[in-house]
Amino acid sequence: MQQFPAHDEYEHEGNLQSNAEDEDSANRPGRTLAACFMLALIGSGSALGWHSYASAITALTSLKAERDADTLQTTGQLRELQTSQARIAEAVQRNQQTAQAQQAEIRRLSGEISQLAAGLDSLRTNARSIQAATPPSAPKARTRKPASKPAAHETAPPAPLSITPEENQ
């Protein structure tokens, strides 16, 4: 048969259970303290990280702002460049049209000059053929006209004689 433990043993087992509960309660403040310490360390680390990286975040933000400003400036410069290119393209097109018009005018004037030169050559050829067709005639003797008498000139009245003291002597 089995013997049941004595009452003292039950008490002793009860003490064991209460001792385990006492140890849990004794460990709880330690655990709580460890948890608070861990939270404090995490908070301190976060604050230190925030402080350390805040300047980096600010620098990144300012770099982004500068990049945005540079982008806007570049965009503005690009628009100005495109506007300048458009104006230059228009000027080049006008110059090409002017050059084409001038070339057409030069061709027209060259054609007119060619026609005038051909007409002049034709006139010269006709003049030579006419000169060749006419017989050379003897040179005509020139008859001299008798010299005409000079017209009688009226003589001027004689000038009055002046007697000067030098002549009297």
C-alpha cells in the first residue's frame, strides 16, 4: 500500500509552490526594470540617431531644393536656347529665300545680257555685210571756197592828241 505523505510534506510542497511564486514576484521588478532600461536605451539611441541624421536629412532636403532650382534654371535656359534656335532657323530660312530670289534675278539678267550681246553681234555682222556690199567710191575732191573778203571795218576816229609838257619841248 501506498502511504500518503504526511501533512508536513504537503506544507512543504506548498512552500515550494509559494517559493516559486515569490521568485516570480521577485523577478518581476527586475524584468520590469530591464524592460524600462531597454526602452530607455532604444529611446536614447533613437534620439541620438535623430540628432545625428537630422543634419544629413536637412542637407539632403537642401540638396533636393538646389537640384530643383538647378532643374528650373536649366529648363529656363533650355527654353531660351530653343527660342534662339527658332529665331536663327527663321533668319536662315529668310536668307535662303533671299539668296534663291537673287539667284533667279541673276539668271534673268544673264539671259537678258546674252540676248543683248547676241543682238549686238547681229548688228555688227549686218553693218559689216552692208559695208562690204557697197563699192568703195573715190574720195571726193574738196572744192575750196574763195576766201571771203573781210568785212570792212570801220576805223575808229583818231584819238585826240594830247599835249603833254614833255612833248612840247
